[in-house]
Amino acid sequence: MKPLPMLSAVAVFFVLCTAGTSAQEKLTLTYRFTPGATYLYADTVRSTQSQEMMGQEMKITTFGTSQARIVVEAQRADGVLSLVTSLDSMRVTSKTPMRDTTLVMKDLLGKRTRILLQANGTVTNREIIDSMKLSGIMARSMSMRETARFHRLPKDPVAVGGTWKSDVIDSTDMMGGNVISHHQLEYTVAGTAMRGTHSCLQIVFKGDIGVEGKGSMMGSELFIEGKGKTTGTVVFDPARGIVVSEEASTDIEMTAAVTGQQNMTIPISQSARTVHVLISIAGGGN
């Protein structure tokens, strides 16, 4: 039984303006993707993981890159957006003392998911358009979810220095089971920043993360639980209602318990750094 590559893959996937605005002006922040437009984002994640099994410590480093698209189908009268998300590319490289592995996730590319997004960033519905047939490690760790994540925006208008909180519980399919994540975050508008000709807001966030769930692996049951911290900065364009970029760091301590033919408890420490950048906008009058 060799759970290390499997757990590494799971952890990776745990392991997301108005021009001339004055610093004192309050703005209402909402997502306002343009119907008919296609938004392309590039993502990178660097992860360092340490886990102990049978008295031996194992260190794993992972680097992943992907490019995702969001196609805006329509916007309802109540502001809810219908978005179709998919991956254009995805590549994950892992290094362990046993071996180095590079996975090019060709079977995931172009597989679409439709989501309904409220203006404040709440996803109210998910619908898989194209089913996936995966094999091997990633088949059990990949979630049938949209490739885009959205921050919760404040109910009230905010200016520089303004704060708000969010408390979000989410569910992800994993390895034939389910993982529940709980994010409690606090946001602060730290200032403004120009991105091209657009005046955007720099929003910093920090908070706590809780994870618990279960799945199956090589005929054994796998139970995962953990807690951690996250911090980051989002650059948000209030005029267009979109995230222009995001950088985040997450540190989490987890425990994976394996039961079956062989029982073991595996402590896992992981640090991840992610970057999310808008590449282009096409169509929809942009």
C-alpha cells in the first residue's frame, strides 16, 4: 500500500473599478461578468508537504499550472449570472524521495460545468455538462466542480479601510467520498491600484480553514481532518465587477486515518502558495 502519492494529490486540490475613484468614496462591490464574454485566467500553485508514516518523514513538493475559462451565458433580472467554466490546460509536477511525477490532465480539458452565481459571490447551483472518465490517482482526488472560485463580497458599500466577514461551508467530491471545508475570513480594503487604465481595489484577507471528510483508497477507508490559516490579497475591479488577480498563502495541519487491511494515522503539514491572474477578456463588447 502506497498512499503517499495519493495523499499528495488530494492535498494539492485542497490545497481560488471606477477610474478616478477617491480613497474616501464608498463602492458597492458585485460580480458583473458581461453576458457573451469569455474570461481567461491563469493559475499556479506551489505546495510543500511533510507527512509522517510508520515513523518515517516524507517531504513532497508540488507545482501546478492551469488555464481556465469562464463563458458568460446570461444574467437574470435578479442579477444571478449563468457561467460555464472549463479548463484549457492543467499540469501538475510532484517530487518525492521515491520518484518525480508529471501529470498532464488531458482528460479534464474542455469539460464544462455550469454554475449560477449571485452578485455577492454565492454559488447557488452547479450542473455538470460534460462528464469525466478519469483513471489512476487523479480520478479519485479530482472534484467534479467548476474551475473558478469566488470570494464573498460585502452587503454594504465599502471604502478604503472598510471591512467585512464571510463564513462559508462548502462540499467537494473526493475519492468516492466527500470533503467539507469551512472558511471563516475577514476582508479589509487596503487601498487602490491601477491595472492598465482601471482603478482597482486591493483587498486583503485572512482567516481560518477547517477540513473534514472521507473517501476510499485501494480498498481502504480514508478519513481526513485538519485546521489551518490563510492570508492573501485580491485585486478587484469594481467597474467591471471582476477579480483581476489574487495571491494567497495557506498553511494547514491535517491528519489522514487509513482503515482496512492496514490501519495507520498519517500527520500531514502543508504550505501552499497560489496565484490567480486574469489573462484576457474576449467578446461581450469588451
